[in-house]
Amino acid sequence: MTRNRTTTRVIEEMVFGNSLFDRAVVALGIDRSAASRILVELGKEVGAQPQSLTITQFTRMLPELGRRLRLLVPESQAERAMERLKTLVVQWNE
């Protein structure tokens, strides 16, 4: 029998960024390394780096972030996380 050999994808350790990035990681309420990885991937799609993420870039990421989060955790947990992220956006003043 022939096995389908695929390359194992390495999960990087937690990424640190600016204050907005780091607060968003915490607000997601999931494993911090997974949260930072998701934010890094989404940031690339909007041209953002963890160290220089702007509130405008972050708000563009929110819809896809919510979609991905709902794939990872139960709906109620995802909803609570999205509410925390929306609060972060509304209260952001840096």
C-alpha cells in the first residue's frame, strides 16, 4: 500500500506585536500561539505586520477572523470572542 506523504506543517510559537495585536490575541480567548498565528495570517492578507498593525487593518480582518474562529470553537465561545474584539475596536484610542 502506498501512503500519501505530505509535509508536516510546523506551528510557530506565539508571535508578539504591537499593543493592538497583543490585545487582540488575548481577546480571542483561545490558545495564544494559535491566536497569534491566525492574526499573522490574516494580517498578511491586509498588508499588516504584527508590530505595526493599525486599527483600520484590524477592522478589515474582523469578518474573516470571525469566520475562522467559528471553525475552531463552539458558536457561543466565538460570539463572546467577537464581542470582546468589537469592544477593543470601539475603545481603541492609541
